[in-house]
Amino acid sequence: MIVRHEPTDQQLESPLGRVSPLAKLITGFVWLAGLLTTTSPWPPLVLAVVAAIAGLTLGRLPLATLARGAAPLVVAAVSIGFFNAVFAAANVDPAAHEVARLGPLRLTEEAIAGGVGLASRIVAIALIGVVFAGTTDSTRLVDGLVQQGRVPERFGYGALAAYQAVPRLSDDLTTLREARRIRGLPGSWHPRLLIGLLVLAVRHADRLALAMDARGFGSGPRSWYRVARRKASDTVLVVAAVGILVVILALL
């Protein structure tokens, strides 16, 4: 089932939800850029904890929602870290310090450190992304990108329209399966469903493009239904995020 999850009014009215989406986006990029300057696994893990605490308190995200959103990427992080540690080039280096063996494979201290470091970064990205998505309205995000970030209107609102059309794919998939059952074919998963889904998606995109052109998107200056303004809380968030990052990198 293809589902598009939007934050509730409780999250949007929270202190973190009222902050400009552009400020939160800048904060996320600053944190991720800071993680590129270190190979230690501790800074990403600490930033992940800080992001989770901010989401639970300032963002009013339920713990179950935070865990459910981060779980797939956390599992992926553990898997990627494990395989990178097992098949790292450092394991075949005779000078590397061996820690354990998995059958014919040897695990070295350098390989384990690399795998743990990579996994910790994915965990940090997962939690930062979940908190951002759980406290940010997609329409306000595009408004901020277009008005403050100077993103072209055609690209910004076109991407928003495509994002809001995602749930329609679920309805199209259900329709295609029911059509197969009416014809006496199995209604379960079949590769041909992808072709039908692609055709319907192209048709919807064509209608959407015509509707946007009919309303004059990208044809000239436009008025705004909601004006994105810079607030003091935006500056506080960015400054606090940079300060937290500098302290973490300095101590760890």
C-alpha cells in the first residue's frame, strides 16, 4: 500500500513545527556536513539522540511514530555496517589487528570501526529525516524554498504536485488488480502491473501539467497565499544547531 503521511496539527503547532521549514532544512544539511569531518561513530550517534529528543519534546512526535519511521533505515544501517565490516579491505591486511573470525573471514579492528562509523551515520540521517518530515508541512516547505530559497516556481510546485499525487498510485494499483480479477487473472502481484501503473501515472502527470499551465504557473510574477517570513525562532534554531555540532565535534 502506497501511503503519504502528513504531520498532524499537534506536530505543526509544536515549537519545532512552527519554525520555518527552510531553517530546519539548513540545520539538517549543516549537521550532515559536519559528520563528514569525523570518522568517529560517537558524533553521529549523539546527534541522532539530540534529534530524537528534539522530535519528542519540541516536535511533539509520538515515540511510536518516531520509531516506526526510523526502523527501516536503522535496520538498513545495521545490515550495511555489518557487511562493510565483514568485507572491508582492512580484513585482508596482515598488519591489521584481528578481533574475531567468521568462518574463513577475519574481522579486524579497523574494519569494525569503519562499519560502525558508517552505520552510525545512517542512523543519524534516519532520525534527522524522520523528525524533519514529522514536523514539516510539505506545502509550507515548498513556499519557503520558492520564496526564501529562490527555487524556480515550476520546479518547486511541480515537485509538490507530484508528491501530493503519490496516494493516487495506491488507488490505481487497486483498480488494476480488480481489473485483472474481473478478467479471470490472478489479482496478486504481477510484473505487468508496473506497466499499467506507469501508463496511468503518465496520464495523471499530463493532466496535472495542463492544469498548472492553465493557471499560469511560471508565466510571471505571482501573488502568495501564504507569505514565508523569517522569524527569530529560525535564527535561534540554526545557531543552536551549529553550536551543538561544534561542541559534539570538539568533545568527541
